[in-house]
Amino acid sequence: MPKSRMVPRHCQRELFSVADDVHHLDAQQLQKLTDAFAIWRSSARRPDSVRARERVGLTFLLLRHTGARLGEVLALDDRTAFDMQRGVVHLGLKESTREVPLPENFCAELERVLESPMACGLRGQFFHLDAGYLRRICYERGKECGLPRELANPRVLRNSRVVEMLRGGVPLAVIKPVLGQSSLDFASGLQQFTQEDVTAIVRLAQTDMRTRSSARNSFIGHVTALLADTVMAEVSMQSRSGVTIHAVITADSMRAMRLEVGTPIVATVKAPLVNVMRAGQTVSGSARNRLPGTVLRVLDSPVIAEITGRLEEGTEVCALVSGQSARDMALQPGDEVDFWFKSLSVVLNAIR
């Protein structure tokens, strides 16, 4: 399996890797497998089939959201293992149980099924399924969404949950009790940091905190491409959420910042230099950076208007335009727009 590079919360460049022998699913693959199970569950028609598929489907979701071992889930007593009010499940043996949080929507779905006639006669044994049967269903659903057999099994779901938590910035010390591990060898083996990486993570965390309270439009990420001549340089960077930004700076500045592919970097654009227009309109002139988004709010005045929007991947962007321009566009929350700005408007700061 090819090595993949994952991004922890404060490390906006690719600072840790997953070993080649650790099979796991990325976010898109997890969603495809989850959707395949949902379609399979909803396609049942006979009452006995509906009941059987609900049991398997909920077992799959429990494995997916907890990262628990298959044997732990199949041994659960559904009468005592869940605290629906707090949204947690208790896993493990009696002498070493652990509490694992569950998504709110999953808790609601689980509670609905367990309290319905569908669970009659199964309480206490709802998850007591045959392990071989469950694995076979996983293989079948995986095949439907293009996953090879070695990626569609409960063990891979456990690995995937670890990677997912690491990507989300969950500390290893927190992952340990969630997984019920006697050591951190498995999870810590996924991360491979150099001293330079450690320094970059801390610097990026500090910068992240500063930019959240000051700069209106800030993108933290890493350099992906450089093109330079004797005078000027074009720098392309990708933010932590996947936004690509292009900047033009002097070649001297590029050398002073020691920019190269992979360098952690912060790109900022002042709100007055950001333009906004309705989606689909043509930009006049040169504007390398055109970011589609949705209007969140418009603060208007006779002279100037502040338009705040959210990009497709979740980043908020702010533009200051003339009051007349805002009135002409008559933008409302929910309208689809494009935020655009020139490469020369982007200010770069390398983090070392």
C-alpha cells in the first residue's frame, strides 16, 4: 500500500506518515464504505432481513466510531454498555473498562433501534453476531465501493480511526484510553517526526493563535511550487484545508525566507484587497486566486461594506467593498459568490 501523508491539527504541512504496512482508509473511503452499508440496510424488505441488516449496520458504525476491537463490540451487553444521555459506550473487560464518546446522531439512531420492536428478544445480545459473517458483509460492501478485500475489515476500521484522530489533532495520550491499548506503540508508530518538524509544529501553533485574533484572511499551509527569475518569484501554497493560493514576491524575498517546496508558510490578504462577485461572473484583468464560497453576512454602510463568506472547505474570508458596489450586488446570506484577489496582494511569512 502506498505511503500516505497525514496532517495533524497545528501542522499544516505533511509532517507525519503512516507506515506502509498499516492498512487504513482515508476520509473519502470511510464515507464510501459507510454509504454502502447505509444503502444495503435500507434496501432490506422482509422483516427478518431488516432486523438482521440493522444489527450488522449498527455494529459496523460502532466499530467505525470507536476504533474498538471486533471481539469487544461483539461481546457488548447493549442493556448496560451505553449511556445515551451522556453519549458514551463502555468497552473492555469489567476490571479494565473504558469510556468512549459516540457521535450524537449515531446515539440517537442506536437508541431508536434498541427501543423499537425490532430489538425485542435481542436485548443484551443485540451485537452478538458471528465474526465470520460480519467480516463477509464488510468484504461485500467494500467490493461495492471499490475497496480491495484487505481494506474492508474491522481491523482496518480500527487503524482508520487512529489515523482519523491523529489527523484531527487528538494527542496520543488521549488516543491510548480510547483504544484501550496497554501501550502507545501502535499509534505512536504512525507518527515519524524530525526535530525540524517538531519546531515547525510549535511555530505553526503559535502563528495559528496569532492569526485567529488579528489577520482577517489568513491561510496556513506549506509551499507546493516555486517559479522564479532574477527579479520576481511566483509561490504556490496549499492551506491546511486544501485551498491553493498563488503569490508573487521578489526573488530576494524568496531567498531571504529560504522558501522551498514543503516550507511551512502563512499567506495573508488584507480585506480591502479582496474582491467579491456573484458566482459565474467573469473576472476582468489578472486574478490567479479565485475562491468559490457562500455569503455568511453583509455589514453595509453608505461608504463601505464588509462581506464575510465561507469557502467550500470551511475557511472564512472577508472582503471590504464600496457601499455602492454592495448595494448593486444586493448579496444575501446563502448567495454563492467568488472571492478573488491578485497574486501581488498576498503577503507571505515563512515559519522556521
